[in-house]
Amino acid sequence: MTDELLKRCRDIVGASWVLADEAAMAPYLTDWRGRFTGRARAVLLPSNTAEVAQLVRACAEHRVPIVPRGGRTGLVLGSVPDASGAAVVLSLRRLNRVRAVDATNRTITVEAGAILQSIRDAAAAAGMLFPLSLAAEGSCTIGGNLSTNAGGTAVLRYGNTRELCLGLEVVTPKGEVWDGLRGLRKDNTGYALRELFIGAEGTLGIITGAVLKLHPQPKASTVALVALESAEDALALLSLMQERCASSLTGFELMSDFCLHLVATHFPHLPRPFDGRHPQYALLEVSSSESESHAVGMLENAIEAALETAIAGDAVVATSMAQSGGLWQLREHIPLAQASAGKNIKHDVSLPISRIAEFIATTDAKLADAFPGCQVVCFGHLGDGNLHYNVAPGEGVAHDAFLAHQSDINRIVHDSVVAFGGSISAEHGIGALKREDLKRYKDPVELEMMRAIKAALDPLGIMNPGKIL
Ligand code: FAD
């Protein structure tokens, strides 16, 4: 970094908030999974929007690229600088205040570096719910959630982060502040610019603040685990649950037998709700704004209908909060059980819900043909059409030798996803990891429009270069 720019950054934020030595910068340069460590000229830690804007102006004048960084829990290398050492990392962690809660408008206004858990806590303290919830919520920031349009466990009922955001404050690549912090549910005054920045992974500007929607806290929720003969039956069960429970259905997760087998092997202390094994399982959650007995009643009635019509083979309904928690743990331990079993090749894909069973059968068969004995760990948010479709080596096959086939396996899975009308990234985004896949699979006209937007908003190409496009 030129001495002049470094000095200017120190003048803007104070010398202790510009990190330039290797040891101090180290925690900001490595990806969450430890797969890649980049290099940077400096790490900048502004404390408010005005400082972010001044820093961006200084970097623009010196043509220095900026990598925005939230909680660093992204899984596609979006907030990690490349190996050139040309960029600065701009961390939002000091912009972490809740600016306002408007109980009547049901909104909360927050700064971009606020940790998701702290926003959920602030909403709860005001007697309301901010429904975005994911396993990384103790570390990820709302700026990162917005920039990746994060999903999580409550999408079926409340939508992705995009659906939970009403307004944004953004520092543009020129260093101007766009004050779009409007708490409006209706605003038809031209282009929906907010939508551009959500899911942009820091390539169009830096989000510094947001107005988010709050919801009433449900009074109670309850969970059931249902054993199924096939993924087709899971789709039939989803339709039945949606008809019976409508918006009270707050979770619908699919897990294959192999997933629960892995959990039982690596976490034997967790519950084993059924004596025998079944090809598929669905974890259902129903919430009620009235009472626990209302939630349990709705769930039991729907499951009775599923058993009577033979959609479901067997079912366990939780009778206490502790049992509900135990059943959720089975789902939450799948990634951990998979990690304990060894390395695998991960895919985070989405499909039209109606085509999921066909996709699984076709893709499983193609993989078995190309890599006999390979094992598919398939689970996900079925209600959102989102599958984690991970591929592990067969018994006796060395993990590293199997990983050498990663690009062939990705090609089989992603070709199949696209053939069934799906998306190669449901939740985690594109970052630096999936750029080549995006080029291959995105409609060329759509890609060209994306490039035109990037060029119009960031003509110097300084905002998170090398990510998405
Ligand atoms: P970072 O990783 O720091 O950044 C992510 C991207 O956003 C980068 O491109 C970065 O440059 C950009 N960015 C960050 N802040 C800003 C800002 N203020 N302005 C502009 N750009 C910015 N994701 C899901 O969708 N659903 C899940 O269920 C889910 N579960 C997860 C579970 C675990 C254990 C982990 C580790 C990750 C999970 N993720 C999930 C992925 C990750 O948590 C989300 O993508 C999260 O939204 C990233 O937030 P972050 O603050 O860590 O962002």
C-alpha cells in the first residue's frame, strides 16, 4: 500500500484501526473452512458509514480494490482477498449497532456489522421475531447475510434474507452514501435498487445499514419425524402438510436413510426414533400463534391423514420441547457426521420442488454409473426446493483419490441440476469458487446484463474483483 494511502486511511479511522502487519491481518485473510489464505495491503476497520465512504473514496482515487468482510462464514471464498496482495479488506465489524426498533411498523434498523444472533436477541427483547436463522448465526453479520441473500431454516415460512429486508444504506464504489433506509412495504418509484445489492456479494458496493421486517413470535412449535418409502412420498407429504397447515408449517426437511445412518454411527447418543430403517425421512415443524396444544393438534391430524393414505410409513411426534430439540439435532448433526466420515464433494443446489424426486433418482444413477459404489449424502430444505447433494467415496476408496474427480462429479451433478430447471447455488452464492460454473450455466443474456450493471456501478472495478463475474 502506498504510504500516502495508508496515511490517509489512518487519518480517517485512527491509526489503531488500520492493520498492516502480517500477524494482525492474518485472522482476516483465511476462509472459514481454512481452504485458502489470501494476501492484503491492509485491513481497514471503520466505525461508521461516513468513515466507510471516505475510505472507499480514498481507495478509488488510488485504484485499490476493496474486499468487504462480515463474519467470514461465507462458504465460497467471497470475503477473502486473492493471493496478489493488491486489495484492502474492509471489515464492517465495528458497525454493529441496532439503530432503532419500530414496534408499530414491525421493523428494526441495524448496522451491517451486527451479528445475526444479536439482531434476533434485540427483536426478542421487543417481543418480536427476526426469523432469519442459520447455524452460523453467532458469527455471521447481517451485511453478509444480505450480500449472500442467506436462507436457513425458516425460509419456508418467512422467505430468504431478501424477503426480510425493506431498506438499505449503501456506500457506492465512488464513495457516495445512498440512504435507502426506508421501512416501506409499498414503494413503486422506479428501479428496485435494493434488490441489486442483496446477493451481490460485495461486488456493487458496501452495505452499511438495513431496515428489516419483524414478525410476531409464535407461541409454540412442535416437530415430527416421518419415515417414508421414497422421495416421491416426501413430495406428497409436503403437499398434504401445506394444505392442512398452510403458513403454520415452518419447517420441512428431507433426509435420506444414509444421512441418518451416518448420524447414528458418529453420534450414537442421539435419539433413534424408529426400530427399522426407511429409505427417506422428513422432519416437520408446525408453529402456532395460539398454543402448544394447537400446534400439536394440527401436526397430529395431518400425520394421521398421511398414515391413513399410506404416504407415510411411520411417524414420531415430539411431546415436549426436549423431544423436538432431539429430533432437530438429528438434522443438524448430518454435516458434522459427514465431516467425521471424511472428505466429500459438496453441492448446494435448488430445483423446482415438483422435480426433486426425479432429479435425485436420475443423478444418483448417473453417479453410480460413473463412480460405482460412491455414496450420496442427500438432505436439505425440501420445502424450499434446496438440496445439499454431497458425494462421498465408496467403501475402501481413498478420500484423496476420490477428490481428484471433483470436477467430473461437479459436472455430472450441475449438468443434471440445470437439465431439471434448477440452480447451481441455492444458498451460498458464487464468490470465487463457482465463477467458472456460473459462466458455464448462466444464460448468456443474463450474464451480459450482470456485467453491464457491474460496469455501470463500479466502472473502476474496485469492488470485490474476481467474485461472481
Ligand atoms: P462473509 O463471509 O464475511 O461475506 C460473505 C460475502 O458478502 C462476501 O462476498 C463479502 O465480501 C460480502 N459482504 C460481507 N459483508 C458485506 C457488506 N456489509 N457489504 C457488502 N458486501 C458484504 N448460508 C445460508 O444461506 N444458509 C444456511 O443455512 C447457512 N448455514 C451455514 C452454516 C455454517 C456453519 C456456516 C459456516 C455457514 C453457513 N452459511 C449458510 C453460509 C454463511 O453463513 C452465510 O453465507 C452468511 O450469510 C455470511 O455472512 P458473513 O457475515 O459471515 O459474510
